[in-house]
Amino acid sequence: MKITLSLSGGGLRGAAHVGAIKFLEEQGIEVTAVSGSSAGAIVGLFLAAGLKSDDMLAFLKSLEKKELFAWASGAVGVFKMERLENKLRETLSIDDYSDLKIPLYTCVTNIDTGEFSYINRGDAIAYTIASSTITPLFEAKKIGENSYIDGGFSDNLPVKALKDYYEKSLAININPLRGENLSTFKSLAIRSILIMIRSNSVGAKTLADAYFEVKGVANMHLFDFDEIEMAYEAGYNELKEQWEELSKKLV
């Protein structure tokens, strides 16, 4: 079976994408094109570059907080993603989208115009970092004359980027709403962000031929390094459980 794959953002919950990809590998599914926002852009980059799920998981587990949260002294933003960008460049032998094994479409948001784009030309790693910059937590990524921020702010599950492909599409969302007591400023802020991000993903449910939401990561915080393995297993096991019904929509 050949499909296209769209991957949502969601911080380190992105390990759930890797678990789902592991299951797809075991079923012999061939992904012909991939799109992603934020964490989904990173996993999509791995997939398009030819990495297998085991290597993706190893990369995520090797991440250290200092690589993701490097202080952005003097910049607009608390942290910068320079160390993560360098680690991606060390891991992947690519410079341009043309170096990838399958097409990749990276959703980014232009902070100056507010418009979003599905990028598939230029520096693939730079645009992947741009798609992952949740402002104001991270500083915006400047590429050429433009500055970009997280693709999830405009299209967190970019199924539209793959609408011209012949193959059926599978969209994976790793942002289920979490059940919690909204009695603190932090809990209310997180809930508000998740609702905002989810709102621009609603259309993906109808645009995709098959839609899959990983429920098991609902209570995982966006940057919980201790729960990467849990997210991976949730993506794998839940897709396995739902595959019989989902696969009928992909043939």
C-alpha cells in the first residue's frame, strides 16, 4: 500500500509519530510524500531523509534539555534552537529539499505577514527549525529576508499540502485535549494554546482520507523528556488497534 502522511505538531509528543511510523514499516506501507508542522516537521524530515523509526527514536532519546532550551541572550525570545539545528545537520547528510528521498512539505508561518507556506525548496533543515519555533518561547527563525515561526500557529496538521497527490492520505494528530483542573494560570494557558492549535486542524479531519488521533499522549506535557518512550508506545499501539478500520479508508 502507498500513502501520503501528514504529521501534526506537539513538542516531544512527536515520539508518538515515530511509534506510528514503526507500525507502518511493519505493515510494509510505503509513504510517497510527507508534510508536517513543528514536531511533525522534524519527524517528517527524518522520514523524507530515509531514516527508519528506530533511528528516529534514538535521536529523540539522545536529546538533552540544553540542546532544545539554549538561552537566546539579547534576542527576542527566551530560547534559541541553534543547538538543535546543529544536531540535525550532524545527523542528516542533507542541505536542500532536493537531497531528500521523498517529497517533504514543511509548514511555516511568516511572522511579518501572518501568512503560512508549505515549503519544499531550499534549506530543509532551516525551514524545519523555523516550523518548530513556538514564539515567544523560542526566537523566530530568519531565512533570507523573512522571519518564520511555528507552522502550528497557522496549520498544525497540513493535509492541504498533499492534496495534489494521487495516493490516499493518513493524517496523524498528537494534540488531544487533556483532562485537567483548570484552576491555575499555567493550566489555563496551556489549555488555551492547545485549543488554538487544534482549531486550525479541524479541516484536516475532512481533507484526509484517514484521520488518527493519539489519545494516549493527552496528559503528556509538550516538553517532557521522561515520557518519550511512553509517547512512542502510544503511537504504535493505538495505530495497531485502529489499523483494521483505518486501512479500509486508505485502499
